[in-house]
Amino acid sequence: MKIILTHEVSGLGAAGDVVDVKDGYARNYLVPRKLAIRWTKGGEKDVEQIRRARKIHEIQTIEQANQVKAQLEGVKVRLAVRSGDAGRLFGSVTPADIASAIKAAGGPEVDKRRIELGTPIKTLGAHETSVRLHPEVAAKVNIEVVAG
């Protein structure tokens, strides 16, 4: 099935790309989550609009990405969450929680879809995540999860 990506999808492409995927992947995952729309001749006109919007919001050069990386790596991020006595969390820390904590700590605004968690954060303590700023630049962000 041919689809037009409306958001960046890891391993598949960036917003505005036209890609072929299996029918079930498009129908059950990408389209319901509004990560993609079905390709049509009319939808082809939307591709340019999506690409223009992406250029406005994305980091244009490696120099810009390195500046944002330096800002992110200089920020001390502290996230207060509910936890049990043994240090286990009620639930887990999501990329949206991390993005809002970075902004609250005085860092730059980061899109939650660019935050990559290796494994879910379910315990108190120090954790490291990666933020994909540019295809060639990724920032490491240290997060301290504390009981709140």
C-alpha cells in the first residue's frame, strides 16, 4: 500500500515521504495513529505542503543541531513521579514526560517523537536517553527520576 507520511517514523521515513508498506501496517498502525495518510492523486498535492511545514520546524543544519545538542547536554533534568516503597514507579516515564521536563528545566523545546528510550523507565534514579536532533546528530540527556 502506498502512503504519505505526515510525521517522522523511525526506520521508514520523514514527514512528506511517499512510501510503500504492507497493508496491515498502514491500516492498523500508521493511519489510526495519524502518522500517515493513504496516497491518492489529491493527496499528492499535500506532500509539498507537508514538506514545507517540515522545513520550517526541523533543524536545518548540523551547526544548529550541535548548538541544540550543547544546550540539551547542559541541562539538568529532574522528573518527579509517583513511586512505591521499593523505588518502582506506578507506570513508567514516557517521552512526553521527558519533553515537558526538559522544557521546565530551561532547555529547548523538544518533540516527543524525537526522544528515544532504549527500555522503559520504571525505577527511580539516574537514566540516560537519546534525542535525535538531525539524522547525523543525537544528544544524550541525563534524567534524574525522583519520588514526588
